[in-house]
Amino acid sequence: MVAQNIYEIIWKDENFQNSFSQIRLTAAGKTLGGTIQDDDLFKPEIHWFHMLRCASILMESENEIHHDAALRIVYSALQLESDENILGYSISILAKTANQPSIDLAISRKIIPENIISLLPVHLQIEAQSGTVASMISHGTSREFSGNLFQLNLWNALSENRWVSASAPTSAGKSFLLEKWIEETLQSKTSSNTFYIVPTRALISQVERDLRSLLSPKFKDQINITTLPVHYAQGKKHNIFIFTQERFHLYLFHQDVAKEADLIILDEAHKISDDTRGVLLQQVLELASQKFSSAKFLFASPSTENPETFLKFAQEGSSSKAIMGRTPTVNQNLYWLTQAYLKPKKWNIEYLLDGEPIGIGSIELEDKPSISQKLPFLALELGKLEGGNVVYVNGAADAENCADMIFQGMEQLDEIDEELKSLSDFCSKTIHPDFLLKKHLLRGVAFHYGNIPQLVREEIERLFSIGKIKYLVCTSTLIEGVNIACKSIFLRHPKRGRTELMRPNDFWNLAGRAGRWGKEFQGNIFCIDPYKENQWFGGEAPRKKNKQKISLATSHIEGHFDTFLEYILSGQRDRNTRNLFYDQLLSYLVFRKAMFGDVGDVRIFDKMTILQKQNLAQALDEIVNNLTLPLEVINRNPGISPFDMMSLLSYFQSKDPSEILTLLPADPLSDDAVDSFLRIFTRITRHLGSPSLGSGASSFGNALLVVNWMRGWPLARLIAGQIEYDAKRVTKRNAKRDSMSDEDRADTPIAKITPKRTVIRDTMAKVEKIARYEAPKYLHCYLDILNTHLANIDRLDLKDDIAETWMFLEFGVSKRTELSLMSLGMSRSSVMVLSDKIKSSELDEEQAYTWLITEDWRSYGFSELVTAEIEKILAQRASQFA
């Protein structure tokens, strides 16, 4: 209590606040380099030793605001001052609080010498060393590492509890600690099973890559890391499964899960608030906690105000703890940019000081920007002195256009970096010669969105992280947790998706990418046109950080209970009246009723009235009692209405036994595969309600895409085919127009060829949306119901022929060998190149690895990126057996 009074006395002191405000304004202006025209504001007399003494005291406070202020004073001293004594005192404060990454950053930038600690006065050396010792985390029998206060608290919580929920800012070091705990799990157990759940496929790739690099060399041949929901490798002591919630759900229902899990990590756990995917995440969480009764559960999320929400799912009597990281590791500067009155080339810069915009200067652009050019022009002007610039846009087309404008503003390089050139060449060969990224890379500019192939995305991220790419234009992929650190983020009219304005929670999650710990002392967030009401959620750009409140997606029923109840009682819906969230929620409630005998845990649905629960239970009883399909089939296919599934079963039952083979999907390598999938997609659309697969002639394009995808066609070939198809379509339509009468021809517009860049972008989007998500989801359900029908008519002899078609579809393969190569950690791009050179189609993981080390695959002359990926995988595997 006495200590807290000291913190408050310092914080409320007028002289301290005046000096602190001046430090912030000075640092904010200097951070922008030479772009500010008028720097009269930045000539302060700051008593650094007094402010650093205050910072040293405030650093001990549990108040997040106090800690952020102390850190800002220390970082500002390192950036603004050259006096050795001031620098030394600043470093001693960082050392005392175990902020080694920032000390290493100061050394790497030559702000301080490497032996700085030994040069400090003895009493400061003692404080620094005591801080280091106090922050050491014991890791196994003889290993230890230094962590910050949040990491230390989280490690202790994991050591003492079975259920732990951790919430902290993006740059607090959560990912590092999670990886260390996985390592601890492997080290402390003779065998183990770990599940690492992430919200997107892009994050799967990133986590897999990081864990392979960390663990493969240390655990030799004892570890298996996989991303496949059905796994073939055997004989490893430790297994790590990296899944999305969709893949984890498939695993739980398709695998023998009698073997206990040791650790289940739900990263980006706050996504449980998202509507349809949040409901599914809750469903797999409840299912996993029931199946894996002794597992340790760890939930990780960015700054939230109620991380204890996840602990509601713990079994009674289980030890649990919520950890909140209140101490930031980097500072962030928030700037608002507005056009000067009547001067479109002049832009005023305001710095947000405690939520209030303070004018700190202006900049002059070289050219007058149109509305769409404001974002790239200002990013160019304010980020040109240094790299590490992320520009946020609302969609793939916007990303390409914005990156193209930045590309034009960048000077042509005298000598093009070899790695940039290599990636540029790879894009030309594996996507298309007209893909804009090929050109942009040559000036250190790139764009990044979810539909770009994995290998290209990963290389973009790597080149950006080492500074070879100066500008990275991103879509909402960045909000989904992809771990890209930067110096500055630029936003204008930000949305989540194409229509919904970005909410403050997502804004601050995105802003957390600016200024990662150990990479920068401060990060910058630039909001353009912050006062335009129609461009920002709430009428203006965010002013102050706020913490997200986690609300379970299943609880969203409370606001429209009667509408939902009427929806589920009305039975099957047509496409125009179908509600995907209601279908997902209905699937969850049927699961709850079947698995637990209720409509939701009282701790979770605490706001529903007794009457509402009774009415809902009665409705679910009626639905469950009238099911014509086994409950396990319903539960294996979440998000699809039970009424729709029963409709498809009735269709199968109506077919003559002689027609049964026509219901099965053809092998993708079969000549009649396209016709087969066209018929299946038509049935799926009519009975299961797929929103995009189409029916009849409208499903032909999707059937062709899916079949060619499963046949292993590379993306470049798929795109070339779409470009050719578009040209033929235009020729055919114009020929038909030419044959019309003059009157009809006048009313019929001339068909035009779609720009190649649009076809390229749309094809990549269809691969992700149709081939990798919607088609596998609905095909899995189709085959599940078909297998039920085959069992009913005693034709299970046909089941093995179609068992894993859905999984081959998601991964874009048609052979077991190709899945095995992916199990080794290889991207589809590389797998498809290799597969064409391998005779056997049924190799398991070990056999595929043996082929790689015994065959002379290097003689085939693969591209540099493919070769590098294979070499890296072989090196990791080799280290396992060293």
C-alpha cells in the first residue's frame, strides 16, 4: 500500500507530467525522422536523471499505465540522448527488469557497447544482476532462460495448474513461452501428445515451421510434427498436432483418441467470440475436455479484460488460473494524418497524447493524391527513410493496387537483391508471368493476402523480417495472428472483410504488430482521415487502447432467441432463407444434447431464462428423436443442418440399388471425374445447402477446378486454364452477338476479356474458398451420409474406395505419397513438383523420406525456393538422427 502511494505521488506530480509529456512529443517527432517541417516544438530541457529515477520506481508498479510510462522514458533516453551516463542508467533499469531483448537491440544498433553492464557503477551492476537472476525460468533439469514478468508468471501458472488462460499484448512474448513449454513437456515425459490449435491455415504453416526449427534438432528421432487430421506415421515417442479448429474436430471424430493428450494449446483463443467459427471452437473445446480428461489446457489471447472466461470449461475440481500481462515490452505512437485546408498535398500530423490529438507538424507530398492514393502516398512519404512498413488494406485487389502505387514511388535499385529476384522468378513460374508481385519485389515492395500460395507467403514474411522488403501491403490476414512484426502500420478506412468497419478490438490487435519486442523500441500507427465519420467504427479513429471482452459465440443466441427457436422448428430451409450461424448453433446444440444431455452448461448459458431453456430443450428433443441418421454423423459435420442431412439420406434411399455406383465420387485421375463431381456438387447444393458449389451447369467450373486441384495441377496451370476459358467464353458470346439482328445486337453489350490480374486473383481465391474449404466440408458430409446408406444396404465393400476423398481435396492431392510429403513439412507447391518424379503413389512418411535421401532429385533442376525447402526439411530430419 505504501509503495502504491509512492507510485501515485510520482504519477500525479505536475513537474513529472510536464516533463513526461515533453518526452513523448519529442520522441514522437524524432521518430518521424526528417519528415516534419517545423521542429520548433522539439527543443526541450529534460532532466533525464530525475525522470529515469522516476521510471525506475514506476517500473515496479503493477499499474499498466505506470509501467508503460517508465518504459517510454527509458526507450526515449536511449533514442534521444548520447550521454554515456544517461545511457548506462537506462540500461541498468532494463537489466533490473530482465528486458534483455531491448538491451540486445540497443547493442545491435550501436547505441551502447556490448560490455555496458560491466561499465556501470557497482550498485547498478548488482541491481542488474539481481534482476537477471530473479527472472530466470528453470527449464528442465539443467536448462534455464530469462523471461519478463508476464512470462515468469505464466510459466509458474502452467507448472501449478491444469487449466491456464493467458492474456497479454501482442509483443509480450506469448509465442516464445508457448514453444518453451512444449519443449518442457517433451523433455519431462517419456512420451507425449500435444495439440496446438490455431484459427487459420496460414498460422498452421507458421507454427509448424517454428516448432520444427526449435524441436527437431533437440529430440532426434523421437518427435513427430504433423498438420494432417488423419495421420499415418507410427513409432514416435512424441507427437505434436497443429490444427485449425476444423481439423481438430475431424481428428477427434476420425481417430482413436483413447490415448490421453498431455497438452492442448488454443492460440488466438479470443476467436471463440466469432460467430460460426467461434461456435465450432467451443464445440471442439468441450469435446476435447471430455475426451482428454487429464490434459493440460492453455488458452492464449491478446489483451482481453476477462481471460478467466475459458476457465468455465474446466472440470470441477481442476486447478485453474488466469494470467494477465499488464506490463508492455514496447511503446506505441499513435498518429492522425489530415489534409490541410484547401491544400491536398499538405498533410497535418497529430500525435495522440493521452487520447488527445496534439499537432506536431506537417508534411508536403510530391503529388496530389486521389482518394485511393492517400494511403500509398502517405506511407511512401512517412516510411521512406526506413523499412518495416505495413500498409493495411481491405481486400486482395486493394492490396495489389496499393502495392503498385508504392512500387511506382520507389526508386529502381542499382543492384537487385538475389533473394528478391529468386522469389520474383518463382512467382512468374508457379503463379503467372503477369502476377504483379513478380514486378513489385524487384523494388522491395510486396503484398500479402491469404490466397497466395503458402511457400510464397512464407518467403515474403521472411524477406520482410530481415529488411529486404521495405513495404508490405496486407489484408485482414494480419489480424488473424500471422506473426509479422513491423516498425509502422498505415491505415485508412479499415474494414474487417469487405463491408464491416474494423472494430476497436481488431484495430488494437493489428496495431500490436507495430514495434515487436527486441525488434523496435517503439512502433508507429498512422491513421489517415481519422475524423471522417463513415470511415471509422464509432465515427472516428481509435484514441486509446482498450481490452477486448470475450463473449462466447454461443451466447449470441440471447439477443434473438425467439427468432432462432422459430428457425430450428421450421425444418429444412431453402438457400434464400438459410442462416449459416443458426445452422452452426443448431449443430452445436444437438451435440450438447447428445454428448451431455443438456442445452449448455449453466456457467456458460447463464443469461438464458428457465423458460427459454425449457423451450429449447423441448425443441431439441423433438429434433433428436426424429433423426433418421446416427447422431455421430450429425456431430461429425458441424455447421450443416440435420434437416439437410436427412434430406440427402432420403435422396440416396430413393435410388435404385443398380444406381449406387453413380453416387460415388470418381477417382480424380479418372476420365469421368469432372462429370462425377458435377453431379455430386448439384446434390450437395440442393440437399445440403452449399452456398457456392452450384448445381447443374453452374457447378461445372467448380467441378473442373476441384478435379484439377486434386489431380495435382500446379496453380500456374489452373490460372492459365482459367485465362484460356475466359477468352473462349468471350469469343463465343461475341460470335453469338454478331449473329443477332441489328436491333438485338444494339441491346447486347460486347463481351470483354477479364484482365489477367483479376483472373489470377480470382483463381487463387476460388482455390482457397472452394477447393480447400467449402468443397471438403460438404464432401465430407456427403460421404459420411453415403457411408451410412451403404451400411444400410449392405454395400460397405465400397466404403474404402471413398474414405479419404475429402482430405485429398483439402490438401489438393490424389495420392498417399503426396500427403506423406506434406507430413514432412513440405508445401503443396514443392510436393507437386516432386510427386511427378516418384513412381509409387502409396508411400508412407518414412518411405517418402527414404526416397528423398536415396534418389538424386537435385538433378531434376527444381527452382531455388523448392530446392531450399527440400534441403531444409532434409537437414531437420538429419539432425533428428545425428
